[in-house]
Amino acid sequence: MKNLLFLTVLFLPFLCFPQSRFLDQNMSGFSLFADYYAFHSENSLGTSLGYSLEGRYDFGLSVSRISRENFLSNKNEFMPYVGFHFLRDRPVSMAITVAYIQATFDGSSSRYSETSEKGFRLTGKIYGDFTLFEGVMLLPMINYSFGSSTVKYNESGPLSPRDTELATVGLDLSVIFLLKSNSKIIFTPRMIYKKEDTAFGLNIGYVIPAL
């Protein structure tokens, strides 16, 4: 599976990031999002900055801090990503995203504690948009994400690097407010499902078309 993810990154040079779904076709623009979610044993607070080219290609960077109750340290995640919306026939569209994950851990000096993590995440998305009334739209989305990474431990400890895999299913329901400047404000309640756990969260964003 790790080889498959590596080949995917090599052979799909333009893969997508979330903000294009908030822009019209053939429209470029910038986006800034803040995101929070909470599982039973961890919660995450993060932000992402992105650029969408012609409403189809996306490039961006996401940074988040994950607090974990049952671990010795917290996780700081740095994740650049690229993406492509290969179907934009509204009301149903499809996209794929590939992200590179690099993380560090803090909060513990234990010889058994995690020190770093590197890997990839591949996400497929299906979404649509519907006009509620003038200036307000509703955009539901379902996505499936699979990630593979390697976690390293304190060099003084006896543990060797550990390979991890994680699959999640997400449900988003975005409410989009169109401003007079053609920029948009987005509020997105969300649910994230992973094995034996469910997270609830909120994403708030601002999208502005490029001049």
C-alpha cells in the first residue's frame, strides 16, 4: 500500500485541495480556513492557506496541533498538499487530494516517546452545491481518506520505527455566504469516522477570487 501511495504522488502531478469546490469553474482564488475537531481521546486545532487555479487545481499548506489524552506527547502536523477536481459537472463533482505529512511531537522527555512522523495521505471527495436563496448556498460533501506514515521514537529508547495506517470517512455540510465583493464566507459543521471513534468539528473559511 505504501508503494501505491508513492506511485500516486509521482504520476499525478496536479491533485486537488478543498478550496476549489467553493469557486466557480474557471475561477482562481485564495482561501484561508480555520479548523477544529474532537475525537474521544484527541482534538485538533489547525489552519490552512491555499490557492486554486481555474477552479480545478489546488495547492496549499495545512498546519495543526493535535492534543492527545492517552499519549505522552502532543502532535504538531505540517501538511502541504496538491489536488485536482476531475469532475466539475454540477450539481455533482469529484476530486482527489494528495498530502505529504510531516509531524513532530512535544510534551514528554520519555525515552519511549515519539519524536517525528512522515508519510502521505490520499483523499477522494464527492460533493455538490445547491442554492438555498440568493447569496446563500449549501454544499454537502463526503470523503474517504487513507494515510500511511512512519513514526520514529526517542533515539535513547529501544523501540524501532513504527509504520501506521489510518482510514477515515468524513461528512461535511458547508453553508456559503456570497459577499458583494464576490468573496465568500464558509461555515462547515463536520463529522469524521475512524475505527471505533467519531469526531465532531467545525471549519470556518474565507475565499476571495484572484484579480
